[in-house]
Amino acid sequence: MVVINEAVPTYEKTSLSNGLRVVTSSMPHTRAVTVSIFVGAGSRYESPPEAGISHFVEHLCFKGTHRRASAKEISEAVERVGGHLNGGTDRELTVYWCKVARPYFSVATDVLVDMLRNSRFDPLEMEKERKVVLEELSAVWDSPAQRADVLIDEVLWPDQPLGRDVAGTKETVRGITQPKIIDYVGRHYLPNNAVVAVAGDISHEEIVDAFDRAMGDWYAGPSVDWHPVIDGQQAPRCSIETRRTEQTHLSLAVRGVPRLHPHRFVLDIINIILGEGMSSRLFVELREKRGLAYDIHSYVSHFRDAGALTIYAGVEHKSVSDVIQAMLEELDRFKEGTSEEELDKAKEMSKGRMMLRMEDTRSVATWLGAQEILSGRIYTVDDLAAFLDAVTLEDVKQTARQFFVTERLNLAVVGPFRSERRFLNLLKL
């Protein structure tokens, strides 16, 4: 049964003979247990005609199996014991999770395995769920803030899967058929392309035994490929979506680094100083001091072979140029470095948030499973704390000088504007 077995103080990992990886963390202080199953399937695995199929499959797995014929039967199996069941699709993974009280671990396992291995993909249910997905796309279209988020990805990574909406487009969703679904699942939903992650007051051995019985006969298949990023940016980019809105919604981004890049933790620290929390530079300067925005924040993204640091703000139309200029000034300030006090605060904030995440079984299961499926290695909280503590003032300065440059700038604007030229003229560092 078991061909690989690894253990460290905070988690244990076992690989079954069919390649299915099981990672667990013991949390004896809680009465909850979360079971998550991660699959290496997402928008980066899709061809252009398949755009949105990973997301559609995730929806359909909740619609009925050969044992539980309807979505109601699936949800009732979990809700009758007070549990929660859900899923999500991103660019590089799809996850299905169930959180229950410890005595109902077998219920969570049985439901999730049934969904992944026995979904019917019934044509009638497909047509009903297709309407739901189309409404989801319409909801994003009706939200200017969400449209700015989608648009900045298109600017950062044009004409490639990483720059597409994970849910696809209405045209591609309408073109997804049952044979395409079955073919896609057959190529991606494989034990050697999946990770089981469990956190709670339960032993590693019990979890491994349960999944060996439930999934040990799941046949492995050839590995599947994802589409690598195409990086040819040599000048600032801008895209405008002309809308009659009450606010202008801006996303300003610079290309960053992949998940395992040495500069990753430096950019994470810079992001915290820049735009995370109400004491961040952007929040204090643009909201508290100048009153230019209600919502302004920044975030970092790290993928297998690419990344970005993005700033978002919703502002008055007449303030757009001032806000963009202020954002760029804050980025430029990092080239001269930061203070020891600011750096220490960012480190402690990041470490504190990580430790708080470890209080919840779902967060811990996600921590384990996402790292394993995406990079094949798991950093502990202590590992990441050490990486963060190692970031120096000189690291911040040199990383800012490398990444905060004119040719890496990207801007998305959703609002009552038509000309890109006025914005491109502002994009200078």
C-alpha cells in the first residue's frame, strides 16, 4: 500500500501506491476536522476552447452522483451532521472540502470521494448548472471592482490562460459539452494529480487507512501539462473598460516572481508595508491624509512561473490621475529603502497572521494541500517565519529597484474614460 512515508513535527505525509498523496496535521485541541481534496486542474490547464471547464466541472461535482442522485442529497449528507461542504477553482488547482465534527470524519470522506469518483455529469443537470455559471459571469460583469481585477490579469498576461477569467467566457461556457467534461475529468482527475489534506483531532494512520480503502483502486494516468507564462513585456501597458460608473476602479500592477523564487518573501514584506491593513503606506497616505479613496489595498500573487504585485483603488473620476501618481510615488519610495521599524512591523504582522491561520482546521488543511499540489513541498510556519526574518533593509531596496521599473508597469481602468494615452503618459518610475 504505502511506498513513501515522511514525517515532521507539524505534519505527516504518505503517498499511496497509485500516487495519491495524503498530508495531515494533528490538532488535538479542536473537535472539528476538515477533509480537503486538491486536484491539479485549473484555468492554466485549459486550451482556449476549454476556458472555464475546470470551474464548470467543480460545479457539476456537486450536482449528483450514482449513489446520491441530486445536489440536495449530497448537501443533506453533510448538513444533517452540522457540517459544511464547498469547493473552489483557481488557475492552478481545484479544491473540494468538507468540515465536520470529529465523529463524522467518515461522512466527510465518503461524500467527497463519491463526488470526485462517481459524479454523473447528467446532461439535464449540466444545462441547469450552465445557466448558474452564466449568471456568475454576469454578476462579475456587473461589478466594476471585479471587472478591474479581471482586466488587470488580461493586461499582465495577454492572450494566455494565466490572463483569463477562471470561469471562462459566456461563449466558451456555452460550448462545453458532456463529452468534453468527461474527457477533461479523465485527463486531470487522477490520483497522481491529487492531494488529500486533513487537519483535526485524528491520527495520520486512520486517515491513510480510510483513503486507501476509498481511493486505493483509483487508477493513475499520464501526467498533465499546464500552459507556461509568456513574458514579453518591454513597456508599460494599459487597458480601459469604458463604463458609466459612480467611481473609477483602478488596478495598477507590476510583474513579480514565482512561488519558489528567492525574492518572494521580500515582495511579500514590501506588499504588507505598501497596502495591507489600515496602517499601510497607501491606506494612510491616500485615505487618511488625502481622502482620495475609501477602498485601497495591495496584494501579491505567486504562481508556478510568474507573479505580480497589484494595487486596487476605487476613486472619484476627477481624482484618477492624482491617485495613480500617488501609487507610483509610493512604489518609488521603496527604491530608497524603508525603516527598521517598518520592516520589523511587517515581519511580525505576517508571522502573526500565519499563526492565527493555524487555529482553524480548514486553514491548516488548505495550508498543507495547496503547497503540496502546487510545489510538491510543504513549508511549516517556522520555515516561513525564518524566511521572513531573513529579509533585510538592503533586500527591500534592491528588490524594489529591480521590480519597480517603468517597463514592468500595468494598469487597468474601469470607468468613464476612452483614451489610454493619458494613462500611459502617467506610467513612469
